[in-house]
Amino acid sequence: MALDKPYKDIPGTVIFDADMARRGYFLNEFCMSLMKAENRARFKADERAYLDEWPMAEEQKQAVLDRDYNRMLALGGNIYFFAKIFSTDGQSFEQAAAAMTGVSRGEYRQMMLSGGRSPKGNKGNKGSRHEGGSYKGEREDG
């Protein structure tokens, strides 16, 4: 019997729970492997070959190759493990998070300094599952 997950009704938010941890186990382990210089070098030399050493779903591997961090989240990845990929690519967490939210680095920084995105318009509606969400806009029905 599946557990009730009332937190699934938060637009634009992926909750990293036990189910997601199981789904993304090897994706996150791959990320952690990048803590070692020799693994980073192997990954940078041939990303596909290095990824093929991990028993990840093809969709997860493709998301890594595409640097589609939002897709990686949906496939069980954890943002804190992705920091190893950001670092390998020479990106800061701020740069990567800005790209994930679809705003410039300056806009992202200002949003965070202002307390993050407003919950107004981004709250879930009981009985309704919202996909997506926006850091820039607000829904009228929230």
C-alpha cells in the first residue's frame, strides 16, 4: 500500500523522500564519485563511458549529459549531490541554481537575498496536483 504524500501538492517542488532516494541512488552515487580527482578526470575525458559504468537508468544518464538538473531532480537526484557536477564543470552553486530556475545569476541572487520566492501563488491546492510552478510569476488561484 502506497503512503499518502500530501507534500506532493507543492507546485514546482520535488521532495526528496525515501522513494526518491531509492530511485536516484546510483545517480547520486555517481555524483559523489566526482569528489575524487581521478574520477573527475575520467568523467571529463569521456562522460558517456564513465556514466555507463553506473547502473543508472538511461534517462538519468541522458539528464546528466544534458546537464538537465531539473530532470535529474525528477529522476531521484538530490541537489546537494549535483554540486559535485557543478564543481566539475567549474560552476558555482549559484550559477547552477539560477539556470535551474530560469533566471539570470543576478536575478537569482536578488531573489535569495529577498527571502526566496514568495509562497503567494505557489501554495498547493488540496486535491489538485500542480506540475511546474514559477519563480517569476504567481498564480491567481493560490
